[in-house]
Amino acid sequence: MKFGGTSVGDEKCIARVVDILAAHRERGDELAVVVSAMTGVTDQLIATAQEVICSCEYPPIEALIHALRSRHMKVLETVAPDYLEEVGVYIDDRLGKLKNILTAVHTLRELTPRSRDYIISFGERLSAPIVSAALNQAGINSTVMDGCEAGIITNSCHGGAVALPESYSRIQSRVAPLLSECVPVIMGFMGCSEQGFVTTLGRSGSDYTGSIIGAGINADEIWIWTDVDGVMTTDPRMIPEARVIPSISFLEMMELSYFGAKVLHPKSIEPAMMKDITVRVKNTFNPATPGTAVVRTAHRERRVVKALSIIRKVALLTIGGAQMAGRPGVARAIFSALAEREVNVMLISQGSSEANITLVIDEDHLMNAIEGLNEIQKRGYVREITFDKDIVVIAVVGAGMAGTPGTSGRIFSALGEAGVNVMMITQGSSEVNVSFVVKEGEGQRAVQVLHDEYRLSEGCNE
């Protein structure tokens, strides 16, 4: 069971988590628990780390340490008063280490990817001992482990590390033997490289930790506890009539996660899929609801579209020129230039004339992308480079689309009738996802049109 930041955000939330875990232990379930940092703590750490590089005389280190200590000790005092001294010493030790590394960053005026990972891992280092202590206070034997101690070994890609295959056997030997006698509480979001350096798994990476741990102990199920009732047909803040999807396939969930659905980290599906372990998305604040089951083959609905997601803060990049047509090596030059500057390409479209290639990339990567493409423009590979930041990507996802004639026609006819202009279209070979680009101002309307077209707010099959 993985509990996110809102699930452990304060003393009331942690008490609710303890109640959930106690109920399962009473039924005889063996549990491993993964926890995130308390709400907002990782953002505080990131902001302070950036600020101390630029601060001249008085960096905000002491203010951060004081705020973190005050918040965590207040929660600890409420949920585990018998462990106040023991865990308080642990918290003070961790805060001392955090202060030291932030001071070093300020002195050197340098924040490396390795030191940044170490700094932003402290949110989980502070929350996990409190959850473990709360379990002990409730009479449930518990121990706490960081990601490395639990066995998660990753590559050295700081800020977005990937677990290596040997992690699973290490987790099996380190975590699984504890389950019969206690509830291990494991710090999410982090592992360590083969050299022993702390690595983080990307924002919302605790989902990924939960899936890695679940696969490592050969769990019956992996439960992701969050603050929504399950995977929704689309973002309910945008479309109020969105509903919970009872069952969805691994492939559909991977597509939704990649294309903007925040309920699960995109990498979190793969370890569960590898071991064929059901993933359940549940609401900590409404535990009686069944949530969403993510399985290898979901119940096939007659409706062909199951969910819609939207990605914002992206840019449309068009590379054109008649000299591109029929010239070998152009695509290689373009994508090599982007790869060298670590630009993530989400979507690719090329016209049959071969005179242009259109890409969708993260907006934050746009300047790096243009710098790289300017270099190949100088070499005569392309004539012009244009971009548009006023766009969004919408993904239409559903296993029922595979092999169903007329799906694309229905999607784009509905958009056309609503006056929504589509700027770019792509479809994956799996046929479970059709993605397209529209102007940002038309994004919500496009989602509403398709949500209505496929009657996704209705619980019954179409």
C-alpha cells in the first residue's frame, strides 16, 4: 500500500492511514507500506535549494529547518506521543544533515543533480518515521526503511532514475521476511545508484516505489491510496460530470498516465505488469469506495473510448524545408540534436512529402530544442524552425478503439461540428490511443465535446 502526500499531510490524515492499516492487519493481511513526503514539503525543499544558490548573505536555511521541525514534531506529538523522544532524535539528526548540505550548496553556489536528489529526498525521510511510530503507538509492530535499505537499486539518472532488475531479488530478501512480524514503512520516491548515491524517481515517484516494492515481494495486489475515488474518465475539475472507471487495462493506464493523468506515475505500471499484479487506486478519505482496478485485461465495454486526458505546458515545434525531402539522415540529425540536449519528444508527425516534421515537446525544453536545431539548420539540413506554445495535447484512450472502424472519423467529426480546429494528429500502433493538438483556449471544449460524444459520464455500457 502506497500513501501519497495528501494521505499523510497532517495528524488527522496519518490517524486515518493507521485505521486503514489496522483494519487490514486484523483481517490477517501482510502489508508493506510506502509513504510520500507530507503535502508541500518536497516543493519547499526544491524552492529552498534553488534559492540558496542565489542568496548573498542570509539564505533561508534556518527558516526551512525550523518550519519542517515544527510541522513534523507537532504531528509526531499527536499520533505517537510515546515515541516523541526516540523519533524526535531521528528527525533532528536528519534535519542536521539537511542543513549541512544546504549550507554546502550555498557556500559553493552550485547545485548538482546528485546533491539536489539528496536534498529533495528529505521529505520522505521525515514522514516515514512518523507513520511507522504511529503504527507502533497503535500496537502494530512496525519498522522504517529508506528506498536503498529496502533494496531499490537504480541507474544514475538523477531526478528520474529507473529501478534496475536486481532490485526485485534484493527487495524479496530484505522486505518480504519482515511481513509476517511487522509492517515495514518504506520511504517513497528514492533509491540509490550502484555507487551508493541517493537517486530520486521523478515527481510522484512514490507510486513507482510502491509498484517496485509490490513486484519485489510478489504481492497479491498493489494499492495506491490517494485523494480521489479512482481513475476518472477525465479531470473532474475540468468536467464535473466525470466518473470513476471501475476497471482499466495496464496498457490503457500507461497511455493515460503518460498523457497527463496525474493519478498514477507513468512508470508505476511496468513493475506490476511484469508480475501481473492488480493495481488498485483508492481514496484514503473515502476508503469504502471500490476505486479502480488496473489489470492486464480490463472488462471490455461496448463503448470504444474509456477516458480522456490533457497535457498542458507543451510546445508544437515544426521543422521544414524542401531540402528535407528524400534526403537520408535528416531525421537522425534532428533527433540526435534533441537527444544531446535532453529534450523529451512526446509526439511526432511527418507529412508524406517529407518536407516537414512536427513535434510536441515539454515547454520547458523549448529553448534547448531550438538551440540544437539551429545547429543543424546551419548545416543545411532544414530551412525553417517555428514553434507555438499556445497549445495542449488531448489523448483519447480506450482498448475498444483497436479494430473498431470509424473511431477516428467519429472523434474528428464531433470536434469539427463543435468548431474545434485540430492542428496535429497521431495514433499509436496499439490503437488504444488517438492524440491530437489544439489551441489551449479550445482544450477544455474539445474534452467536453468528446466526453459527451462517448457518453462517458454514464455508468452503463454504450
